Amino acid sequence: MCIRPGLMAPDFEAQAYADGEIKTVRLSDYRGKWVLLVFYPADFTFVCPTELVAIAKKYRDLQEMGVEVLGISIDTPFVHKVWQETELSKMIEGGVPFPLLSDPAGKIGQLYGVYDDKQGLNLRGTFLIDPDGVIQFMDILNAPVGRNADELLRRIKAFQHVRRTGGAEVCPAHWEPGKPTLKPGAELAGKVYETWKAELVD
């Protein structure tokens, strides 16, 4: 199955540990909201807790932006529960505040092209899904390197800005809220240098 930005995100259903209990989570239940899917290899590993805690520290910001987060690994909901209690809660008060989904056979990971069948693990895949259920960005890292939560927020803000403007404005490299956007059109072709300066990257 081909997965890329601009296509509908495949729906799925999974058991999850969330809010102190085990529940069923369906992606389609989140239609009308922004969703950040965060695939990671496994609980009780090394880079994974640093990533989830880094995202958890930004969770309030994400909620204010109308973004729901779903963490997904091969582990069972029971393992998620123990991991929350024994490690994550020691790294951030209360543990990770978003649902941790179980993908024991890697079926969801296969849908999204992040499952490594040789290792039997999902790689570090990140997918932003808009309120219409369309993938707006995807990013896949091999297991040894973790994600940057600040960069995730920057990208989300950019895609939300584009959506608010109906595509009348697009976001150039290194864009941050408050910085200049670009207005695509024939009059801008060949004249981007008049609007966007390389010094903005510094």
C-alpha cells in the first residue's frame, strides 16, 4: 500500500493504555481533529523514552493547537502500563499523557510503511493527519536516532497556517509563526529572492 502526504491516512483499531485503563482506539474516532501518529520501536528501550517524554513535555502546546497524539509500538497495553508506572512516570510527572497503542504483529506499522519485519519492530515514523484525514507530513527515522519535538511543533504550525489561509500562503524553509510566508502565483515565480532572504536561515 502506497503511503505519502496528500493521501488519506489508513484507518485502524488497536488496544491502548490511556488514562490509567485499557481501551480501544480507532483513528476514525479522531476525524475532525489534527492527529500526530508517533510510531516507536519498543517500551523499555533507550531512545524511545526520551522521545515520548520530549513530546509529552510539549503536550499542552499540542492540545492548544488542537492536536491529539497517539504513540504506537509492538508492546501490549499491559507492558505500556508497567512502563508508564516504572519508568516514564519518573521522567515526567504523571507519565506520558497520551494513549500508547499496541501493534503486536506490526499490522498498523505495515499500513504506514514503518514496520521492519527483520527486527519485528516499528521504526520511528511520524505522521501528521489533518482534520479531513489526509496525511500532511511523514517522517521515518531508523531506530538509533530520536526525533526533535520542537521541529514537530514547527511543522504542525506551518501546516495549520497553510490550512487557515486555504493555501493562499505557503511556508518557506525555517518558517516560524510571525515570519514572512509566500503567496504562490505567477507574479512570484523567479522573484522569491525579493520576499525571502537567506539570512532568515541564520
